[in-house]
Amino acid sequence: MCRWLAYSGTPVLLDTILYKPTHSLIDQSRFAKLGVETTNGDGFGIGWYTKEAETPALLRDIGPAWNNRNLQELANHVRSPLFFAHIRASTGTAVQQSNCHPFRYGRWMFMHNGAIAAFHLVRRDLLLLVDPALFAGIEGTTDSEVMFYLALTFGLEQDPPAAVARMAGVVERVGRKHGVEFPLQMTLAITEGEHVWAFRYSSERASRSLFYSSRADDVRRLHPDVAFLRDISPETRLIVSEPLDDLPGVWNEVPEDSCKIVGPGVAELRPFAPEPADWWTGDPVNP
């Protein structure tokens, strides 16, 4: 499995979130506390937005994050109001750059922790459901990228929660057709550069860990001595696979079967469930 974080709010240097916290994502790449694996060294990726570009920038590499000098150099010089960061522990697919998260399509980014169970059995069926107009964009071999392109096929750009619900429903239907009892395990994040949608769900209702930070004003009152908190907006939020520190009152667990949405004027927690695949006719363009 993997560890990831999503940041949204006041522009900060990536180093502020990636390296400086006590239990930063870089620390988690060697010493994860809540993941299936302690070490997440099968590659990493970061994606971020700037005012100058229409699409997010990506930096991805197959080596471990903890000793990548290019990542540390970049993190000390890049400032962004929204970025994704991911450290990978492969569930069986190759360690190659095209398999490192985040994945990008236009302005959209996607990253995932979890797995489609028995992916080798269901991969062909799922790939055949990807809109032919999108198919050429798939570069790697992971189940995560297939999930992203299925969500794009099912309307991600119009309604992210509905598209993810449809994707999850189809993955479960196809998996069970192949005799897989619990087809899907996911905590995933999606953004178009303004909002972040984060989902926690698994077929067996035993999902991987996921947390979101409390409102910045509330955390500032609890911990007035923390320098990072002094200049950030009330809407600044982090969503993380596991907490970056042990400060009381900062971290809240995302409940099972939930979607957390953050962005300008938005901080919502909604219930989430796969859409039953009764609507599915096998036509990915006109379901």
C-alpha cells in the first residue's frame, strides 16, 4: 500500500509540509505507523498548481523519497496553494515512473492508496470500459490509473462524487463476477486545482487510514506557538493517510464510507457509497 497527503489553502513552500513536520511524509516513507507496510520506497510523486500554467506540474521518480536530493531541492523553492504528494509501496505492478502517483489528465490529478483485489483477473474487463477517447492517456499498469480513467469515463469532470461512486460500483460488480469477495480497497484524492475530494471506502468496510485537519483558527487557538499556523487562512486544510504530528485537536479521522471535500468556501463531510451497477450496460460512453 501507500501513504499520501493533499494540501489546500494559503500558498506554502512544499518543504513546509513535506519535510518539516515531525512525522512528515518523508518520515513515513521509512517509518509509517498506520500503513500495511512500514516502508514505502517504490517511488514517489508530487503534483502542484501555479497561476502560470493550465495544468499541474508533476515530479515522479522510482526511487525512495527519503534520499532524493532533487525532491528536497525542489521542495525548498516551489510554493503552491494546492499540491498532492504520494509515496508508493507497490501491490504487485512494476516499479516504473509511469506507475507513480499522482496521475494527471488535463487540470485533474488523482492519487490512491489501496488496491483492486485480483486485478490480474479483472484488468481486461475494466480496461474495456474506459472511453476509447481517453484510453490512449493510460501510460502505466496500475489498478489506480485504471480507476482514474474509469472515473473520467463516468463523468469525473462534471460530478466527481457521482463518478467515483459509479467507478466503485463497476469495480465491485466486475470483481464479484470473477468470484472476488471484497473487490475494492481505496482511500483516494482527486482535484481540479481548486477543490479536493477525498474518499475512504472498502468492500469489506475495513478501509485504510485517512485523516483531515481541523479548521485552522481552531488549531491556532490550541497551539499558538506553532509558527506555521500564524499566517495561513482559516480554509487551509490537509488530508493525509496518517497524521503528520501528535498535536492534540489537529487531526480527525475520515469515517468509513465518506467523502471529504475542501476548497474555497467548502469543508464538507458527506456519506459515500458505490452506485449499484444496475445502470451499467457495458457502454462506457452512454451507461
